[in-house]
Amino acid sequence: MDKIQPTGNLEIWKIYEDGTEELHFEEHNVITSGMGVGFAHLFSGSGAGKINDFQILNFQIGSGGAVTNYGVSTYELTTPVTEAAYLTTGSELLIETLSTIKGGIIATASPLVRIPFSNIQKISNTSVRFNLVVDQNSLVESTINEVGLFMRNPRGNSPPNPILVAYRPFTSLVKTSTFSLILKWTISF
């Protein structure tokens, strides 16, 4: 019997208006137990009835990440940013306020960013890259240092209840309007 052992890698790039690119961070991420929960629902037929509910379609950014305090059992960001922080003047992000699954229970609603299908790429037969774009007008003057990917709705609830499937704290940065961020997150199965 084959074992599914997903792995991931995160690159965070600053993209300046003149086209200059600067790598801010690159490291492996943690695939959380939420991925296993989602797969368990998928393979047992006990959760959602539509395949898109098992897709990774949301992400969240935060400011409370600690590189010494996270692991496979992480089920939430330490300090997610607020909707107001995402949607600074001129922001192009699509924010959805959804109640996520945290530790097996449905938590209070929080803002998540929707990942457009056009930002999801097949890299190989076993790898997918999520290009998470934070435009220059989003998160302006926010200090950020953690990010998470969310499976859309493995329980098939209405409205959807996403679950954290990958997480990574990173070196803090202050997001300004002088650059956009591209977080290139590759998941391999």
C-alpha cells in the first residue's frame, strides 16, 4: 500500500514597482494534521460531496508566528491579521470571512484570502504550486511573519468551513506600498 507523505516549500518574494525582485525567505513548511483530516474525509466518503471542497483555495497571513512553536499539530495561525489590515486603500485581495475548523471544532469567523484558480499551477505529476499574491496596496504598514494554506471545506458544510493544511512562520517583515509580495508555496505528494 502506498503512503501519502506530502511535503512543502515556501518562497517569499518582494516585487518592487521597477520589476526588481528580492527573496525574503525560503524554507520547507509543515504539512499539518488538517491535511490528514481532509484526506480522511475524502477517502472515506464521509465529508464533502464535491471535489472542489477538498482543494486548497484560501490562505491567511498573521503577525504572531514563532519559529520555535509550531508543528504538525498546528491548527491555526497564532495572530491572523484583520480584514481591515488586508484591505488597505486600493487592495485587490478577495477576502472571505469564514469559520475555520480548529482542533476539530468550528471556530469563530475570520478573514481568509481566496486563491484564484489562475494562481494554482501543476509543477509535475506530484507537485502543485500556489502563487499567493499580496498586491502593493494590501497589508500596508502591517508587520507579518506567518502564513497558512487552507483546504476549502472537507466536511461539506454550508457555508464552507476551511481547515489549515500547511503552515509556516517566517522572518518578520513590514509590508509597505513600495512592493508586492508573491508567496510561492509548492506542495508535493
